[in-house]
Amino acid sequence: MEKDLDDVSNIHKRFSLTLLNPSSYHFSLVASLIIAAVIVITVHFGYLNESLEEFWYRIPIIVGVLALTQIIDTMFSKKKEYSKSLHSSLFANMLWIVTLLMGLLASVVLVKETSLFFVTFGMFLFASFRIGIYTTTLGVNLKKAWAICFVQPIAMFLVLVPQELWISMLSDPLSLGYGISFMIIASVWSVLTDRAGRPGMESTHKTIQAYLASQGNDFTDAEEIMEKRSNESNVTTSQIRFSTQNGKEFRMVLPEIHPGPYHPVGGSNIPYLIYKNLSSSAMVMHSISNHALNLPSRNEVEKYLKNLENSEIKDHGIQCTEPVIVQINKSRVIGLLFGNNPLLFLSLSPHGMEDIPNYMKTEIEQYAKNRNYMKPMIVDCHNAMGEEISNEDGEDMLKAAKSCLDTLITKNSFPIELGYANTDGMDVWTEDLGMGGLGIVCLKINGKKYFLGWADANNMENGVREKIIDIFTKRDYQLLEICTSDTHFAPVKARNRNGYYQLGLITSAEKLSKWFFEIAKNAEADITSAKFEILENKSKVKVMGQSIYEDYSKALDNSLRITKVFVIGCVVLFSTSLFL
């Protein structure tokens, strides 16, 4: 398997780390204020043994101070984001309350007096956490982070603790020793993780900050970083353009570029943009390509779309064969022959797989060339979830593709009749479907009707294709295949490990079948004689390439290894404080 696939899978696997933050800043705001109140109650009942009358007024004051300092915090962050201030404040307050509760637990288990050390120590841990957060996600340098790390915790401390205890608690050698040690540890961790991706990645933190900013639709920094690392390359886009007697056009498009890298950066929504550029009368298929062929920025997307108009006609005709279906174990290949140009659809559904590797495309194209085919076009149906294709399944798929090519040579060709319809104008918005909606083309060949379905979606839930095809079959409609565009556009932010909702995860197969069948009837009603043209376009654009994913993957792995070591060390050091 190609190395970049492993790197992309590794990066994708680490995506779940971004789900640690609450989905709403409102939750972080409310939760942090509640925890601040709990901190007051814990300190005054557990450590100071004060009566309710002596401390109740501190609760609204500390809540107010926390809310004010959360707003002040935004002034120091690079993007001045209130949500990140709230999220970091929540976790820091959680760290403080955990320290207080552990201190109380230690006093019970070890049968000793409670110590105000844990109140001061918790404040220092709060400050240490802020050093890490400010330098990694908020874009503040280490010196500035040290200068502002105490703004929120010291303000809370001064409200929390009676004035007569301020000096004694803040000057306690043990508290200072432990507290400053953790602040130094946080600083060293910050320096090491920032350099974790070198020499390939100058700053891991800047890359993280750019990614987080892009999740708020501020994609400028992310695209700038990616474009700097990208290289110019010639990419090919193949099309079958159908022109009907009633003056309509429909195109099947196979871009060599790959949707991505992720929404909303670069070419993440490229299938829909191509679809819209072609008057919403197209199916933008997933060719055999991978994330190395991502367009890194909107500039490159615009360049690609503009150049797409300059396509060269390679062949034309009016005839096509009936479809050939070859199934070998899990692997299925469906082929049609337009003139001397085979169109192949490759799938493992319902078992699923990741992107088909490039070596399979090379081998199939060479096999087609040896049999004197003109322009083989290969579609990765991308219609079931799975891992990288196994060697066994890959061999089966190659055998099926070659068998399909061998059979197509023997088939007779017939005049093409075609009808096309899509969901434009229908109310089909759903969280697992992209902006291009659904489409169906009906091919009438030798008096028989065959349907091909398309969805502007990022893959499909396993088995959904089979359920839809079964419903069509029961109505005597032959739906050959359903393909997705593998768009990386996300209508909503999916808080799951994948980072997206595959088609059929949110919307039921029954509802999808209803939509598909409605447009299938429209396509059938629109059938008329058609001719085809094979178009080819070559564009010189910047693509992200393989090395950028290797460097990102390496930086993430190194950062996590460093973090694990520091976390273990911090837990051990924290544990020693419980025995003091």
C-alpha cells in the first residue's frame, strides 16, 4: 500500500482528539461558573471550616471574577476567540477542583489534617495548564504566556481566600516549589511539542492553531501553510459529455484531483463546485486518487475550475454496449463501452474500503491499453465504509476489472438513449449529504433501461446501497450502482471519530430510496436519443503531495509520545504531594 494512505489514516485517527472540547461554548461557560462555585464551597467547608454566613457572598463574586477574566483572556489570544477562552477555563477549573478533592481524600485516607497547600497548589496547576493552552492553541509565545498565565487563577484566588491568609499561602516554600516545578514542566513540554515535527514542519503549534481556526471558517492560515508545502503538478480530468436531441447536456466527470483535505480548506467541496460549473447537470465521480492530489487552497481551486473549460475532444460516437457485471468474491466491477472507451465502476460494497490505491489504476490502464482500448475511465464507487483494501480483495478486484474488459470486447454496441434528473429544487437537505444532492442517469440500450445513481456525499453507510437497489428491483427498475463524490464538505460539524456523516448514517435507506426513485422516474420520462464525446483536460495546479502528510503524521505521533511521557511524570510528581 502507498505510504501516504497510512499517514492520512493516522492523521484521521488522531482527529478524535479534537472532540475533547465541549460542542458548545455555552456549556463551557455554564460548567466553568458552576465549578468555580463548587471550588468556593470545597475550600471553605473542606479547608477553612468556615460557616455559611462567612463565605456565601464569595460565590457570586468569584463567578463574576471568572466571567470577567474569561472575557479579558480573549484580548491575549491570537484570534481573540471567546469560545477557546471558555473551553480552556473549564478544563483549568476542573484541574483545580480535582486537586482540592484529592487533597481532602488524602487527608482522610492518610489520617492527617487538611492542608491549605492544595488550594495554592491547585492555583499553580491552573496557571501551568494555561501556559500549555496559550502556547499550543491560542498562538501566544512562551514569554507572554508566563506573563498572563496567572491573570485568571490569581484573581480567583484573591476572592476565594481570606485576605489575612494571602501572604502566608503565596509565600509557602512547598507550594512555590511544586507550583513553579509544574510551570517549568509545562514550558518545556510546550517547547518540545512545538518542535516535534521538525525539520519537515517548522512549528507544530502554528499548524494546530491554523487547523483550529479553520474549524471556525477562518481558513486563511491553514491554506497558506499547505500551499507553501505544495508542488505544481499536471492533473488530468476526463469527461463523458452526452448531448441529447432535445438540446440538453449531461456529463460524467472523473477528476484526477481528490476532494479534501478537509472542510472548509482547499478543494474540500470540489465535486459540488465542478457540478455547479457544469450547470448542475453532471455526476462528479471519485476517480482512483488519494489525498496527495488535494488542492491546498481556494486559489488553486479557482485556477483548476477556470482551466477545466479548455477540454479537448478525444473521441465521439452514438453507441454503447449493455453493461457487463463481474463479481469475484467481495469485489464487483461494472463496465460499459462507449465506442472504444471503457467506463468501469469498482466497488466492494457492502464490505467497503478506503480509496483504491494508484497501483490498481496503473495495472488496469495498462491491461486496457494492451487490448487496444482508447481511453479507459475508472470510477472508485466509494459506496461503503472500510479499511485499506486487502491484498486478497485487491487481487480479486483486478481480476474482475480485467475480466470485464475482456468481456466488453465481445459485446455489441447499440444507439444511446439517455435521461437525467437530480434533486435540485427538491427539499432533500440532510446532514449526511453535500450541496450537490442526488442524481440519476437512465441509459436505454438495446431497449433495456439501466439506472446509475450518484450522491454528493462522503462515502456511504455499509449496506445502504444494497437496500436501495433492492427497493428498485422490487419495482422492476435496474439500478446498476450508486456512487458518491467523496466530498469533504460538511453541512454540520460531525462530532464523531470520522469527522463526517457518511450517507445513510443520518438519513434512512427508505428515505433515500424515495428520493432516488422520484428522480429516477423523472430521468426515465426525459429519455431521448443522445451522442457522446470523450473529453480530456490537463491542468497545471499545486497539489499537496505525499510528504506533507508524512510530516503531519510524524509531528502528531511525536507530540503524543512527548505528551504521554510528561503526563506520566506529572502524575507521579502530583502523587508525591498527597503524602506531604
